[in-house]
Amino acid sequence: MNADREPNRLPLRAGAMLLLAVAVVFLLLGIKSASDSGKESPQDKLAGAGQSAQAASETSASAAPSSSPASSSVPSENIGDTKICVLNAGSIPGLAGEVSEELKSAGFPIGTDPANLPTSSITENTVFYAEGDEDAAKKVAEAVPGGASAEERPAAFTRCDGEIAVIVVSK
């Protein structure tokens, strides 16, 4: 009878070792998951990289004089006291900051700081205006590097409230 029980011990030990190995793997995965829980996601890292690149381009744009043809454009008296908000809807990091600086040096009053606009529905440079700001929006659109179309602000667009919104995609 001893011989019959001996072969059964090997599979029992192997099963116990397998369960122990699986438990160790799960324990290590749990530790790794707990240590990674406070870190940024890849999307957060990309967004942060885009914002730091935008900030770097804004500081370099303010340090260098603008040589754009838009610099000699329409002075701010021609658009009244309406401020401009520039948003980057394209894939060029820092584009909103560059365009904002160029419009500012051309005499247009800048309101809200330049920012990114995560959308794929706007595919060309566009200036959104509220009722009564159409003439000012057309002047701003002419001064945008690369040109822009002036369109009435859609009701769903809530960014830059009270300002003329300049959405840039390319230069």
C-alpha cells in the first residue's frame, strides 16, 4: 500500500507549488498596480507635454519680434473694446500662443489666455463672433496668419464667452 500512495504525493506537491507560484504572481501584480495608481495616465502626460510646449513657444514668441505680415494689420480701434480669445484646434503645439502674440502685436486686445480646443469638427482657421461683432470678427479674420473665415458663434460653443473666439488649426 505504500507504493500506491507514493505516486500521489508528487502531483500534490506540484499542485501546491503551482498554486504558490500563481499567488506570488498575483501579489506582485497587486503591488505594481498599487504603486502605479498615483501616476499620470498616458493621455495626461501627452496633454502636459502639449501645454509645456505651448508655454515654451509663447515665451519664445514674446521674446522674438513678430515678422508676420499680420503685424501691420488693423489696429484695435477698428474692433472696439471686444477682446479676442485664441484656441488651438490643430496638432501644432503652441500655435494658439503664436497667433495670439501676432494678433496682440497687430493691436488687437487679447482677453482669455491662449489654450487648446480638443475637437476634430473644426478643420480650418475660424473666427466665431456673437451678434453685433460681425465687422470686428471680419477684421480679426483678415489679420489671422494664414487667413480665417468669420462665422456666427454656434449656440453649443461656450468657450470664450463675451469675446471673439479665434480657432486656429494651421498657420
